[in-house]
Amino acid sequence: MTNKLDPWSSSEINDYSKLFEEFGISPFDNVLPEIPSPHMYMRRRVIFGHRDYEQIAEAIRTGAPFSVMDGFMPSGKVHLGHKMVMDQIIWHQQRGASAFVGIADREAFSVRGFSWQKCREIGVEEYILSLIALGFKPDGLIYFQSGCGSVKDLAFELGVKINFSELSAIYGFSGETNLSHMISVATQAADILQPQLEEFGGPKPVVVPVGPDQDPHLRLTRGLAGKMSMFRVEERENANGGKYLSVRGKGALKEALQELKKRIPGKVKLYEEHLDIIQTPDYPFLERLVSQINQPEKKRYFTAELEEVSEFANEIKPYEFSGYEEYFVFRKVWKLTRKILDEIVAEVAAEFEGYAFIPPASTYHRFMSGLQGGKMSSSVPDSYIALTDDPKEGAKKVKRAKTGGCVTLEEQKKLGGKPDECSVFELLLFHLAENDDELLEIREECVCGTRMCGSCKQLAAEKMYEFLKDHQEKRELAREHLGEYNIIYKK
Ligand code: TRP
Ligand code: SF4
């Protein structure tokens, strides 16, 4: 990512580029064009990276089922950093995602030593009220980890595929680490996989918006998704370069593979631990395949999808395609075949008490820096603005914040300011300036020295005051309507 391409520019993004190479996070620019009316954080490159977000973008475009999931450890005050995550949860929910929010009381209990009572208080008073005030809709699920039986059961099952060496490699756990802390890690992976359980409609793409510090959890969970799945569907090529799909069932019960063979019409070869589907995916085959899906809602969805490609699907001769047009069509039919197959594989796995998890997708956003420069820290109240700060106090914090301006006005007029090193600009960029053009203008003016820090501070302080006042009114409303939300508390 170069600064030239990026009007919001942050030199810091270059520091994040290590994440791209080392951990396989992809630059968000790659998927941006595929997202209809992207979120402000996406347009402004506040979200800089992702894993597998393509599948989420596709679900948003096509209306296919998908989920957004996130967790908050109830550790202290809810602040603007949490708002960034909440905004993204709500944005995905508005675009059709079923939303899941876990309050990580198991983590707070085991890592911070908080009592359950304290976890509940902070969970509701800080996080849940603000989440609702920001626009979370009542059809999403909010739960305290320790009240959620399905998460706890899943965490225990996941534990079979997590060993100590892995935990110490990922988290630096040592012989001194307490067992409950380790269990809380498995619980967090269960949080992320829960939306794909049968009771929530089975496997589907799930996106977890996080800051880069949470990526270890995602790496662990993505690994677990593969290890826990009963089957693995792979695309293979025969000696003539023809494509076919193969389902690998390492460790799967013989009966499960046999059942799967029964459910897939057409030419299928069953081996010891896998089966190959060598049938050409023409229309009659796909029609029969769809008819094998049990879940009525999914069946309807795929029947509609199939209609869309029906005129091409009759002509499909994958081994002979030539020309771009036919290849393009073939890709569509091929992708659809794969998806229908994934569905049937998931159903069969579930029938045999197995799983078929899709590795979760994620987005990564830049951290907000502290208002005094450096990092935000919960032990330094002046370094951050809490969503419950008195609006006047919030405005004052803005006025005391460190800017990227020069020591004297004269110097600043000559040299210009540095918006990339300015926490006031950051507040506008991340939270307060809704209009992109307005923000770009501020940036321009700052850089050429025609804008002085006083006017930015004034603007940001006013906006901050308004935001906090409005947000806190909405929090009180949320308190009155808590009962209408789907919240699982610890019993
Ligand atoms: N560990 C996260 C934190 O420190 C909280 C969390 C729990 C979480 N479960 C999650 C984050 C699932 C993302 C997804 O705040
Ligand atoms: Fe920051 Fe505004 Fe000062 Fe520029 S003019 S350094 S954007 S406060």
C-alpha cells in the first residue's frame, strides 16, 4: 500500500505491512471494489487488512446467509476503540448478517480475576448498553460466555484439537499459565465458530472484525475449523486437466462416507477414505443434487441460484470449454456445484455428530492512538475518551489532545501541520467527520499551512460533545428496552 494511492494516508499502515507477509493477512484494497457502499472505515483505509473477506462481500451482494461475530472482555470502560468494533458489527448486521456478540466473562474471570457479578455489571453497564445505543438490532444474539451452554460444550470439544505446545507457540503460555486461562482461549474459539452450529443454520461465512492484536485467536480458530471438520472438499484435476471435486474424509466414519455417496447422484467413486465426483455438473445433475438438500430454506435458496445459471448449465462441457465467455460461465456453475456439495457434506457431517466449519473471515483495523500521543491506556484516563465520559469532559480532552501542529503559528503557516501524527485529525477520521470531502479538505489545509490547530480542536470538541450527549441519551433509552433483546446471562 503506498501513500500516494491513499488519500487518508497513514504512514503507520506501512508498519502493518509486516502482518501481510508474516501472517498472510491480505490488504483490504483487494476486496474493496467488491463491496457495495463500503463502510467509512473501509473507504478511509482505517480497515487495512482482511482474511477471506471475499466470501463476506459475496454474501452481502447476493443475500446468502452469513454472520458477524465479536467478543468483548468486560474489563473496564467502554471507549472509542470499542465503538470501532461495534460500528462494524452493526454495519454487517444492517447488511443481512446474523449477529453474535459474546461478553467474555470467562476471560475476565480467569485473566483479571473478576467476580461473575462484576463481569455482569461491566458487561451490561458498559458494553451492552453502548452496543444497543449505537444501533444493534434486537434480532442479534448477545450472550455471556458462561451462560451459553453451546459455547461451553463446543469449547470443550475444541480442546481435543488444541495442545499445550500450540498454545505456548501462539500465546507464549508457560508452565505457570492457569488452566482456566487456557479454557478461556478455547472458549473464544468456540465464540467464533458457534454461528456455524446446526442450531444457528449450519456452516456459513462468519466475519470477525478485530484489531491486529486479536489475530492470534483467529489463526487458532481457523486451524481448528479445518481440524474439527469431518470432511474436506477439494478441487482436483485429472490427467487431462479436467476438474473434479473430491471429498476427503480422513478419520470420518465409514458409514458417513457411504451416506455421502448415497446423497450425491451421478458418477461418484468411493475409496477407503475419500470419494471423487467425476460427474460433469450439467443441469440435470445439479437439479438432483439440490433435491438432496434437506433444509427447506437452503433448498429454496439453491433452487433459485440454479435457475440463474440454468440456461448455461445445460451446455456445460467442462473439459472442452474454450473462449472467455464459456470459461466464465463454467466458473459460475462450478462454484455453485461446490457450494451445493458443501451444503450436503455439512448435513451428512451433522447427522454423524461431526462438523463442517468454514474458516472464519476477519477484518483488521488500525488502532486509535492515545490522545496524548503514544498508546491508549485504561490506566491513563486522559489518553482515551470513554463513551460514558461527561460530554463536557470529553470535549476538554479533545482540546488538551496532542496535535501534529508546529510549536509556533508562524512555523505552522510556513511548514504546515502533520495530520498523520495528529490525534485530533484521527478523531475526525475515525469517528467525528462523516463527510469524506470535508475531511480531505481539512487534511489539505493542514498540510499547506492554511489551517491552524485551534480550529480543528474547536470543531472536534463540538462534535465530540454532541456525539457523547446523544450517545448517552440513547444508552438510557437502551436501558429501558433491554428486555426486548436476546441476551443470555450467566445463570
Ligand atoms: N479476547 C477479546 C478481548 O480481549 C474478547 C473476545 C472474546 C473476542 N471472544 C471473542 C474477540 C471472539 C473476537 C471474537 O477483548
Ligand atoms: Fe491536526 Fe488540525 Fe493541527 Fe493539522 S491543523 S495538525 S489536522 S489539529
